[in-house]
Amino acid sequence: MPKRHGKKYAEALKKVEEALSQNGDAGLEPKKAVEVARETSTAKFDATVEAHVRLGIDVRHADQQLRSAVTLPRGTGKTVRVAVFAAGEKEREAKDAGADIVGGDDLVKRVSEGFTDFDVAIATPDMMSKVGPLGRILGPRGLMPNPKSGTVTFDVARAVKEVKGGRIEFRADKFGIVHAPIGKASFDAEALHENFAALIEALVKNKPSAAKGQYLKSIYLASTMGPSVPVDVREAGKLTTG
């Protein structure tokens, strides 16, 4: 049986269709797209606005996989709990930088027993031999520290501040699609546009060298529980040239 949507969703979808009818089938230019995405949020809470970008890559090949991070200039609108695996001076640095949970062997033990009450994990390289075995717990939750995303580093103070300030990780799934938050529906359109531009620029900057043909295939924006808003790929690509 096809899924039935409520009255609010139907009204939101109508707004998207009306905007598209005025802009053609290529999708909306980025500024208009973020406006429509935030205006068509149907949730009673402050919904997250996400970008869903399909890339011209085949992640079955090691040289076409994509995983990196970007700092959203206007932040995520979310309070992020950060855990840091560190010892000695680095433990003190992490605490001073605002990390919520900091520890060495004691934190490793807590996590091995099932503790995962945090959103991002950072580790110093010398701790990775102990953190590595926690992959069975942290990996499925997307919490495993990784050098490619900047969460394995001796510069823990900087890493903590970046994560707290709006740094997000992104990676392409098995279909070559990146799903990433660009802010909250309560953000103004300009803030969402700036964050969206930063994400697109990061995706293009980190394009796998082995990727051939059209890289940005399709882009959609959507708020939690809201309808998808197609973005003009050609116009989105121009965000990286400014």
C-alpha cells in the first residue's frame, strides 16, 4: 500500500511543485532551494535541513571512495557531545578546549562496556592501538576516530573546537550519495545557503582523482519529515568558483 502523507506534507509538497513550475525542470537555484526547504518544514520541532548529493563515483573501487569533513561557517545548530581519548598533557588540552568526556584507559574501558553517550570521538594517534579494538562498538554508530576526517590528531584542542563550532564529517554511501546536515529550519536562508555552499565546495575539493564524467549528478535538500527540494546542479557547481 502506498504511503499516505498528511495535510501539512501535502501543502508543503505543493509549495515545492509551485516553485519548480516557475523555474523549470532543472531544479531550483541554490538560494531559492534553501528558502523552500526551510519554509516547507512540517515538523513541530526545529527540524534539521539536509543535503543529499549523488556523485559520479563508484565506491566499490578504493580510489573512488569519499570521506572527509567540512566546517559549516554558520554551525549546525546542534549541541555536540565530544569524547576524546587522550592521556597526560593532551587530556588537559582536550578538557580546556571544551571536550565533554575525556579519558585514556578509563574511557576505553567505559566504551568497551557499552558507553556511547557522545556524538563525535577524537583520539590522539598514540591511543589508537587501544581505541582500535573498539571499532566493533564505535564503527556501526559512525563514531570511530579516523585520520581522514581529522579525528585522529595530536592537536586535540583544535579538533574539539572545530567540532563544537560546526565541523561535520561526510562520506559517500554504497550508492555514491552523501547525506549531510546544513543547519536547522530555524536558520535564515542566508545561513543555510552559506553552509550549503561550504559543503558543495568541500565535495568538489575532495573529488576522487579516479572519478570520471559528471561528478555532481543530482542534489536535493529536505528538512526532517519535509518534502525533497531538487537543486539545479549546474548552479550549485558555481558555488565553488566564488
